[in-house]
Amino acid sequence: MRFGPFLKLYTSYIKDFSSSCATLDEARKKYPAFDAYVREFEASERCAQLQVKHYMLKPIQRLPQYRMLLDDYLKHLPTTSPDFGTEDAPKALKIVSEVASHANDTIRNEESFEKLFHLQEKLIGSIEIVKPGRILLKQGELFKLSRKEPQSRFLFLLNDILLYTIPIQNGTFKLSASLPLAGMKVLKPTQEAYENEFSIITVEKSFTLSGRTHTERDAWLDAISTAIEDNATKRSTFNAFRHAQMKNSTAVAVKLGSKAPIWIPDTRVTMCMVCTSEFTVTWRRHHCRACGKVVCSNCSANKAPLAYRKYASVRVCDQCYDMLLEDFQRADEEDIRASLSLMTDDVYGTARECCSLSLDDLRGRYKKTSVLRRVRNVPQRLKEVQANDAGSDISGYLYKRIKKHKWIRLWFVVKDNVLYAYKASEDVAALETLPLLGYKVSMATEEVFLSRKSCNCELNV
């Protein structure tokens, strides 16, 4: 009982066990005479055919053995024993259990520290990774959906931040962004064709990532969602506030301009998502900095200040400009001041710069430009359903035969017994529609099958 707390000294031995074994191995390689003496000692009768490392391990095994022996002793303690009915044996068990738990916690913390230390050495960028209480939860390679083609990215998920890095040679990584888990959201796509993808939304940066399989995608989704929830729980002071925060995070939509949008890849859009003008070599694509849609130059000629960009005036589409200007004109001066006071330093600027802004400064950053509009007459029936409609029955890419041996790849959507065909998966207007009532699905003929091996069915009247 008196010497029980001194058992915590075992923790130092346990912590240094791996390095002690490595030192022994190194000494045996470096000094042949010492290696010969160790082998001779291990071959003696007193070693009972066990290596030195087995005896080095025994002190580590003692703590759980003490706990098991005391637990078994209490279970089989006879009523005639002098320890029966006293508090000595239960107290001894409690002390040994606490020491064993303390040793386990120390080992876990030491392992976490080593992982963070190795991660710090691999990162190229000014950030301090090693901090008390920080734990590396998950790491792995994913692919970011950029404007042109997927790009390799390596993510490190910690219990308070997500490190978004670019792999470089020799196992090093260039830090692209350090994203706090507070306020982060993860979303799954609605289209079945993109089952390997998921999106991350934060104030500073938002993007879409893709795994090699949907199982890998789900594993990352679960890990990030759990980390966000645990981080919110630790940051919350009261349970009531925590429940309210979690409810708001799923039920309330993100205010336009408050967080970086997810940019839609160029390859998934063939027309302006506002006026439906088709893009060409000269009629180029642009991204709205507020909603992430792909729009033409005419539909994104206006500029507006965005909160996540520290209220810098940036390119936005016509729809977002009208909404942002309406929100600004409707807002009270106190609300605007409160939003400015909540700003923090990030890659877009400092909080001090925002706090010094006046209402006239913000008003002057709304810049509307008059341009000559292109008008494309698209029948209303082709604009009733968008290619990314969340309420569709099914959607995905298929090949359509337009001539005997010519096929084109289109995005098809079925909704309300109507088949819609689009050039790309994010287009806002269909190429054509086909009411499905009166049609039947049948296997393709051998001629059709040979002309396009990936096709095995067709629609017939």
C-alpha cells in the first residue's frame, strides 16, 4: 500500500523500452565481442533458453500481472482470511489499476508524439504540428477534382485540424492549407456516378476529393465527421450549446459568401449555368467566387465583397451579386459590425484590416458592369430539370448511337417518367427529352452490340 504509487516509475522504463532494444541491437552489431558474450549468456542454463529481450520485457508484463493476480485473489478470498472484509486488498487493486492505466496513457501519448514529430519533418511549410493533446487520426492519398483533371493530394487528419498537402519527391509534402475542424462540413454527392467523391467546406477553402473506391471514400467521411463532432464536443462548454451547435451545422444552410464555395470542374459543364450560352475556344469559362458555378464573362462581369475573402471585391455571377447586394442593404449596421469583429487572420488577410472597414467602404466594393447580353432561346421543357437534380430517379453517363457506327457519350437523367439527355453532368439545360411511357427496354441486337461493346440494351417503341 505504501509503495504502490512508486510503481509509476515503471512508466519511464516502458517508454524507453523500444529505444533500449534498438540500442542493444546496435551494440551487438558494432561490438562482436559483446555479441558473443550475450549469445553465450543466452545459451546458459539460467536463461532457460530465453533471449535477453524476453527478460527486458518482463518488467512491462508485471503491471498487468499484478492487476490480474489481485483481481483473482479478491474473487477467491475465503471468509476466514484476515484480508476478508478489509479495504486493503481492494485499495491495492485500485492502485495497481491506476498505475497500469497511467502507463498505457503514457505509451499512447509517446506514440502520438513520435508520429507528429515525423510528420513535422516531412512537411514543407511554416506550421507547428507538435502540440500538447494533438493526435494524428488518419492519413492517406486522395485526388482533388480541379478545373481540368484530378490532382494527387495527401491529407493528414488530426483531432483539431486537417492538413491539405501536395506530395513531393522523397516522401515530403508541401503544405497547401491547414483547415480547422471547427465549422468544417463534409458532404456526399447526390449523383450515383460520383460515388467515390465527397466535398469539404470550410471558410478558407472548399474542394471536392475522390477516393479510389467508395469504401475508401466512406472511411474518410466517417473519420472526418467523427473528428468534427468530437472537436465540437470538446470546444463546447455546456451540453445545451453543443446540441444546438450540432443541430445548426446540419439544418442551417451556409450563408452566401461566408465560406469558400466548391468550384464545379470545367469538364462537367458545357454551357453557362446562368444564361445557357455554350462555351467555345473564345467564349471561355469563369467561376463565381460566391457559389462556385461555371459562368460566361457576361454573366460574371460584376464584383462584390465576400466575407471569406476578407470582404475583397471579387468576380461573382449575376444571381449572387443581386443576392449579396440585397442582403447588404437589408442588414443592420450592428450586424455588419458584429460580422467584421468575428474575422480571424488567414491567407486572405488579417482581422485588423476588416475591423477598419466602414459601411461606405463596403458599399463601394459592389461594382456592377453593364455588358451586352447574349440571348439563347432554349425551350422551357429543356430547362425544367437540371443535370444535377437531386430528386431524379437515376442519373449517369451512357452512350447513345446517332449513326450506324457512331456513338456519343451523354449524361442521362430520369425524372417523372421523362428521360433527359445532357452534354455534361452539371449542365442546366437538356439537349432533348423523351417521355418514357409507351417505350420498353430490350436487349440490343448483335449488330448493335458489336458496334459498341459497352452497350447491351436499347429503347424500342
